[in-house]
Amino acid sequence: MNPFETCRSTRNRISVLLTLDDGPGKDFFRKTDFLHRRGLFAVFFCVGQLLEQKPDAGLHALRRGFHLANHSWSHRRFSDLSRRQQHEEILRTDRLIDDLYHSAGISRPGRYFRFPFLDRGDAEDAAMTRGLLVETGHSPLTGSEGPDCGFTFDTRDYWYPAKSQKLKRFFFEQALWRRMRRHLKTARREERAEVFVMHDAWGSHPLFDKTIQFLQKQQIVFLTAATLDRIPVPC
Ligand SMILES: [Zn+2]
């Protein structure tokens, strides 16, 4: 496809990739099914040790067309780990994800890694990890530089107030819609692709559902597995 054609056809519509970190948590099935019913794609950056406990969750996601990606084995800050531990965090999780793709009978479409807390460790360690990621075939997602995956908007759903705090929840949601509207307005002006991050380990599924419903009402093209590599080009 001619990328310029793509750009013209999506002018004023932003491309958004949905990503979910920290799973599989207790809402994982609910969230994957919610997205699947709406025909939406997402990349799930999973924590290896959680995925090891819930391989059925990983298989469930794969069979619904989602991508599984690497968010380290134990979700510790890389600054607190030795270089050997850092590399093991990546490689062990990658082996588990390989096994899940194999069990699902699906060939792994790409290798994606996101640092927990986006903490790459000190400069020397970060350079070594970068080398490891390149060597092992990891690539960035839309909008990222380097072999690890960042994001452009964080819903900060980990701060969503408890169920009993109804009023606080209401104000949290209102502030999030305002922040998203502002962010999308800027992204639309700059014609850039967006990577949204939400989280799976915080029991925040009511907010998750509302966030997806909110995004579906915006002028957005949701990236899919087939359009994951789409890079916005200047028109
Ligand atoms: Zn995380």
C-alpha cells in the first residue's frame, strides 16, 4: 500500500495502538473479551511469572488475535538488578511467550519488550540491554525509538480510586477524559501515531471499559495486527 495514500485517507484521524501492561491479572479474560467483541486489537505486555501461573490467559488472548509481548519476568526496576538478572528477566519471559505461541499453533509475529516503569537501568546497562534486544530480534512499536517499546499516553489507571469512593472515581474519570481530549487534539494536529498504555493488574475494569468506549467515540483509527508497522508520513 502506498503510505502517502494511507496518510491522505486518514488525515485528521489519528492512528492509535492499544497496549495493556502488567497482566495477566484477574480481569484479563474480561478485558480481552471486551476488546474482542468490539473488534479491537491490542498488544499485551505480560509479566512472565504471572503468565507462567496463567498460561490459559495467554492462550485465550492469542486465539483472539492479540499479541503477547514481554514486560520482564518479575516487574522489578532494572536499576535494582544486576546485568545478568536484567537479561534473564527478558530471556526467560521471551522463552515462555515462544512456548505459548507454539502451543497455540500461531507463529510469533514479532518480539516486543517494554521495561517495567520504563526503567532502563544505568547508561551502561541500558546500552547492553539494547544490544541484547537487537540481537534477539526485538523491535519497537509505532512511535518508539530503539528496540524497546514506549508509549505516548498513559491513562494512569493504577491511580483509579477504590470502588467505595464513588465521587473520587467520578472526578478521576472526568479529568482523564479532559486529558485524553487535549492529547488527541495535539496528536491530530501533528499527525502522529499514538501508543496508549493501560494496565491489567489493578482491578480497574470499569475504567477500562469506559476508556475504550470514550476512545471509540473519537476520530480514531485503531491499529490492528496488520497495520502495526504503519508509520505516519508527512503529507
Ligand atoms: Zn508495568
